[in-house]
Amino acid sequence: MIKYIIMYELRIVPFKPALILEGSKKKLIISDLHIGFENAFIANNDHISRAIKDITQDVENIINDTKPNSLIILGDVKSSIYDISTNEQNDIAFFFEKITKKTNVILIPGNHDGNIQNLLPREITVTSSMGLIIDKILLTHGHVKPSTNLNVDKIIMGHIHPTFFSDKSILNGMPVWVSIKTNKDCLFPSMSGLLEITIIPSFNKYFRNVSRKFNRKSNSPILRRTKYLSAKIVSLDGTIIGDETIINNVI
């Protein structure tokens, strides 16, 4: 388990691609639900997919166990980028109907969340795609360049779907956490000191990278500008499985 204590406590939910950020209030953080990705394989447009039922139940279970004041989703609630299918409408409505009964929800939009406002209940708070800052932590999806004058010590992002690839490992193809240390001036030229970047695995266990077809860090303006001083690669059970020397096997 990765744990940081400053004015807040940040910890991984064991065995789940989810974080708890706890200060005066407790926040549960997840990313990359990609609801509706399996719609191409479903003929019945009135069908609530098995995938969304499982995802919803997983989130409900974590909320029941951790009792957060709010759930923060770091983007890519839906799978399509601009269009909205009937199945997506049904599945997203199902998900938020269940989750908003459990806790407050904040959405930081990702690159797949075009027109997402048309699908959301009124009680959900939607921020700018630039992200949200809490206790000098920038929470963002990861697909946009942050403002260069921010004074933050940490970035928490999704977008990349970090996955460990090694033909010699039983963890090949499994989602992982990535924690990177870099200099702040890589992203914030007027700032000095160290910056930590944590990349959250996709919460959708059905939607994963199945092969290393491209360098995924090129998809993020944050990672394109980052020079890795050190890194930790951590499995969902909290085991450290590598460092910056294997970063190219992950992102």
C-alpha cells in the first residue's frame, strides 16, 4: 500500500483501482469507467449490460466499506467520444442512479466525455477538464496540459490505463499503479522542488490494454513533458513490482 501523510492522507484501496484522499473530508477517487465499450457486442438496445452491473456493484461495495463524503471520477465515464448510444444512455443512467444514492459525485471530464452533461443527474458536480486542486494535489484526467503557474506537489491522473507487460511474468497484462517523481519545472517552469505523479488504473476490469501497440505516454501532455527521476510500479495488491527501469513496459 502506498501512503502519504502531509495535511491529508492518501492511500490505495487494497486490491482495487481506487484511492482514498482524506483530510477534513474523505474522498474516493476512481478513473476511466468507459461505460458502454461493450455495446458493439450487444444487439438489444434496451439491455443493461453485465459489465455495468458488475462495475456499479464494485463501486457500491467500496463506498460501503470506506464511507466517503464524495466520489471523484477522473474522466472517461463513457466509452464513445462524441456520440451517445442508447446502451450508453441506459448504462450510465443505471450507474448514477445507484451511486448518487450512496454519496455525492464529482466528475472531472475526460477526452471520452463529450456531451456527457446530457446523461448526468442534476446533483452531480462537473468541473472543468483542467481538473480540481485539493490540498496542493491536482486531480485531472490527464489529456490536457495543466496551467503552467500551478503550485502543486502532486498530480493524480488516469487516461493512460497503465498495464504491466512482460511475457515472463504471471502479471503480464494486468493493471498496475504508477508513481513517478519528477522536477516541478518540467510542467510548471516557475516552480522548484519535486512533483509526484500517480496514474490510476482503469476501474473497468473489462476494458484493458491487451498489447503494447504504442507508447501511451504520448497521449498525455503531462507525461510527454515529464522526465522520470524515479518511479514505482505497484500491483493492485500493493506489491512493488518495478521501478523507472521498466516504465516503458507499463506506459
